[in-house]
Amino acid sequence: MHLLGRRASVRVRITLLSGGVVAAALIAASFVLLGMLHDSVLQAQTGSARQQAAELETLARDGPLPTLLPALQTPWLTVVQVVDADGGIIAASSQLQGSRALLPASSLGRRVLHDVKGLPDGPWLAEGIAATIRGQATTVIVLTSVEESEHSAGVLGNALMIIVPALVALVCLLVWVVVGRALRPVELMRAEVAQITARHLDRRVPTPAASDEIARLSHTLNDMLDRLQVATDAHRRFVADASHELRSPIANIRTALEVVLQHPEPAPWRSVATRVLQQDARMERLTDDLLLSARADAGVLDVRLAPVDIASLITHEIARRSPNDVALESEPELPIVTIYADADHITRILSNLIDNALRHARSRVTVGLAANPTQIEITVVDDGPGIAPTDRDAIFDPFVRLDGHRARDSGGTGLGLTIVRQLVRAHHGTISIGDTNSGSSFIIHLPRITKQPSPADWTPSEP
């Protein structure tokens, strides 16, 4: 049965389960019905003993009680026996002449007997009741045939043995048909999903007209296919962009080496080595960024929490950059804010945002820090061309550059802002772009955690 449950279809299992439940219910109801019928028959025929005892008491007032009692006028064969306290027979119907007491003298109430001497096969309803006849304590026993009633119950039982299986079969047939129609849309969806491959992610499962669970399932599947198509398209773009980004430094290295090999004397080997190292460093940055972004997307980014002085990190990031045409400074009197965070990740966030701002600023980049009891706010503001509201979400996607005319060599890997958003989310924070009179303002909010959180209280956020 367990093997059948694993291999059988949902339609078969529901049909068998429904049939089993209905069969159990009908069988139980049949037994209850037969029991109630049997009890009602006995109840209907009970009471003759009390009436007969009263008649015998009346009969004994007019004279001695006859040994041979008259027959009772009832629809069923009914005989009487009067027993004294010692079990002796005082009087009895003609059918019971010579028979011993049907019930003990002290036995009252009713019982069913099947074998009574001098009478046809039972069953018989024997009912005893105490009575006083001519001052003597006796027991009046009335025996009534219930054969006809038992026969009727048997006929009903035989009929139920035919009716119950027929009803179970009918229910199974109806359930089979109804479940088949109900699961038909599911089968259509299964067949459609089976034909969907990586090359045909634009296909969708059919949606039933009814607003039921099947329709909601189809909507859920189509939503999942939408997300899968978006993720697959993003993956393809990511691979294509990564390949394109890597192709440029590889081509530069190859070109430099081919040139010096064709003209070995005199070859500017130091200059060539410098160019190769620059391109190698570019590829190293790109692969590091790709690895970090992939780990963040997979939710396996390691966040090592420790006390971090945010103001010191900002000051260090500003101080380590060489002066150029763009002024890089912090807001005056940065507040001293220490939170539990990953120092390397916060440094990477600041570095990427500052580098991005320096590439776009005309003359100035300002880094700010503010705090309240629940969170801290880091701002990086530049006076560059700014970012249109329609592009503010897209710039956090991998390899997105809004200034497409800018040379790639000076434009970073295209993953800087993507990594910033992933690291901020890993710290349960948010990043947004605010409006300024000119330029762009990147705003980061991080929770102000002032004590070491337990592993149960700290789980990495979704990437």
C-alpha cells in the first residue's frame, strides 16, 4: 500500500482515499442502522410481560390459576410461563407444557433466546417480571417470537451488502471524473513547463478562467518563470560583460608582447612590463570584484563584526588619495561613531563611492557622517552632472555605465556600485540617491549596533 501511494497518481490516490472514507462511513452507518433496527424491534415488543402479569393477577382473584394458560392475542407467537420462587412451574401456555423454567426465578428484564424446548427455532424475546398471584411471589415470563423481525433485518443487511459497494463504486467514479477535470489544467501546466528550456523562457503556462487554487498556481508559476527569465537574462549579460571587460586587458597585454617580439632590439622592456602589470592589475581588480559580487549574490558573504570607528575610516580613505584637480574633503568635525560592522567591507564601500564620485565630480567631493540613537548616515556628495531619477536604480546593476562615451580604461570595472549595494545590504542597511542642486548624493543608512550581536540575532541580509 505504501509503494502504491508513492507510485500512484494524485488522481488515483484521491479516488482510493475517497472510496475508502465513503466505504468506512457507509459500513459504520449500516451497522448502526441494523443495531437501531434490532433495538427498536425489541423495544416495540417489550411490555407484554407487565400486561400479562396484570391479567394473571386479575384471573387469580376469580379462582385458582389454571395450569394451562390461554394464548395471547398478539401479532407474533407469544407464550407465557409462571414460575414460583423455587423455580417450579405454576402455569404455562400449551407450547411450554413440560418445559423447565425459561429464566431463573430471580431473573427480571429481557434477553434473547435461540433454543427453547417445544418451540421452533428462535430467536425469542424472553421478558420476565415479578408478580404476586394469590399472595405468592412469582415471576411471569413472556416469550415472543422475533423471527420475522430478524428476517427483515437480515433482508436489509443483504440489501446493504449490495447497496454499499454500489454507492462506493459510484462515489469513486464521480471522484475520478471530478478530480480528472480539476487536475486537467495542472497537467496542461506540467506539459508546458516540461517544454520550457533555457532557449524558450518566454513561454508561460496557461491560466484557467476560474479564480481558484489552480489559477493561483498558474500565476505563481508564471511569476517564477518571469523571475527566472530576468535572472537568466541578467546572468547572460553578466557573463557577456565580464568577458568583454576581460578581453580588453588581455588584448592589450597580447598587443604589447607581440610588438616587442617583432622588434626585440631595441625594445622598451621596462615600458612594456609596466603596461603589462597595469593590465594585470586591472584583471585582478575585475576578478576580485566578480568573486565578491558572486559570493554576495549567493548569500555566502562573510561578515566579521567588530567595533569600527566610522569617522577614522572616512579620514583614512580621504588621506590615502593623492591630490588632483578634484578637491576631496570631509565635513568639518565628523562625529565619533563606533558600531559593530566589518571594517574591510565598510572600507570597500567608502572606497568605491569615493572613486565613483571622483570620476564624475567637476571640482569637489564631500564625505559626511551623521548619527542618531538607532542608525548612522554616510553621505558622499559630488558636483558632477548628476543622475536622472529614471537611472538611479539601474546604476547599481553590474557593468552599467551611464556615461557610455567615457573610455573603459578610466571608468572602473562597472561593479563598484553593485558591490556597494551588496555590502550595505549584508549589513542590514540601505543605500539611496538624494537630490542636490548639482551633482549626486549617495546616502547610506546602517543600523547603529553598539554591542556584539549573537549569531541568533544577526543573520546576513538577502543580497
